[in-house]
Amino acid sequence: MMRLKKAANSNMPQRTKLVALAFAGLGSHAYAQDKPAVPPAEDTPSPLVISPDRGSFTDGTSISPVGHVTLETGYTFTFRNRQDVETQRHNSPEITARVGILSDRLEARLTTSGYNWIRGDDGTGAGFAASQGWSDVTLGVKVKLADQEKWMPRMAVEAVSTLGIGTDGISNQIAEPTFKFLWSTDLGAAIDDKWAGYSLSGNLNLAFPTSSGSRFTQAQWSFNAAAPIADKTSMLIEYFGIGPNNKGRDAAHYFSTGGTRLLTDRMQIDARVGVGLNREADNAFVGFGISFLF
């Protein structure tokens, strides 16, 4: 979310401005900022528009407003069937809580995938076995580095780490840090008003997970394109990769698509579906969620 300021191009129709503000970044995650219907007086406050990170693999460059909490929650089902080993995973409630610390500059973050229920068949004919438990909790911060200047994207960084407090067998129960570089480009600002609401964004991440107690270095990357398709509604397409997917393994590559719907200025729903592009990746996943700005 961008710092609170008057929306540029105040002659733009209200519907177009709302889409531009709320959906310009399902990759850049729609900077939270003013969206007045008419040019306001200098001392007239304008409402905030929610700008969630969820709905995609890509974290956005937005910062939660100071004095407010962005609460994001959802559910994901993942299916994998590789070499006759089938796994079905349910994650919920996938909570992310974001609190603004410095206006349009710094936020604190808490994230967890919530409760995991996993059902698997190892292909031996023994049938399905189930495991379940709480995933780890991740704490971190997001810091804005620069605002967008024409084609120069808005940029931010994140530093996060798991705490190693999840259920044994679900969590690795050891701190696993990740560092992220985030960028986003609002095409309306880069080109002209006809592109309002269209955006490009992506992440470049470096993670240090563990496998059987041994730490390894993992790269993560993504590219996201978002566009308004109706009043208060946006869609996205996204490619992302994780490599190595596990220690000594190949990278996993994914493609996903989805959309968001702004129910109110402070409430947004999302849905997405994705497929793995190679055998290292999961076969498919589907998810949905709802986010609030308090």
C-alpha cells in the first residue's frame, strides 16, 4: 500500500479510479491510498482501500497504513501424484497479519499456513495414511525502498523467518529465514490513464530451509500480471519457481491464475487455481480467501 495521498488524475471516472487503486497490483497489490470522487479540499480526509498480499505467490510492495491492521485469511488444497505417490494437503486458515509502523515505509508481519491436514498414499497398496498439525509461524518486516518513477518500479524488501514452533512432522521446528526483493509497476502511471488498473510485479527471494536437519540455499522467483476486468474486479496470471525444491532436487515451476473482488473499501475476496509445469512441482492447487483492513 502506498502512502496516503490524493489520487492522481482526479478527472478520471470514479469506477476506473477505484479499480486502478484497488487492483493495480494483485502483483503490486493495489496501493492503499485516497480515491476521492471529486478533488477534495486540502483538509478533507479520504477513505483507505485495502491492499492484501494474498491471492498470489508474489508479495506486493504495499505497506499497511499506520494505525491499521491488514488481516488476510484463506484456504488452499494441493494435490500431488508423482511416481505413484499421491498426496492431498489442506491448509487453513492461512493467516497473514500486517501492521503499519512507519507511514508507507515499514510494516511488521506475522504469517502462518494454519492447520495442515495431509492424506497420502505411498503406492504400496497399504492405503491412505493421514497426518495433521499446525504449521510454523513466521515473523518479519517489509520496508519500502523507493516509489515508482515512470518505468522505474516501486521497490521494497522483506526479511522474515519461521520460529520453529509448529507441530513435529508438519514444521521442521527450526528457524528458517527468507529474504525477498519486491517490485511493482503501475502501467497507468508508467504509460497513461488508459492503462489504469493494469500492473506488473514480481519477487526475487533467497531462502534457507532445512531438509532432515540439514540447511540448504533455495532461490524463489515470480512474475505477475494483473488487470481490471469489471467494476471492483481484477484478474491475474502468474509464473513462479522454487529451486531447488528440496535439497538435491530440481527446481519446481508453476503457473496460476485467479482474481479478486472488492466487496467494500476494506474487504476483499480472492480465488486462484494453479498447475505444476514439471514433475518436481505439485500437480495442482486451488485456493480462496478473504481479507480485511481494520
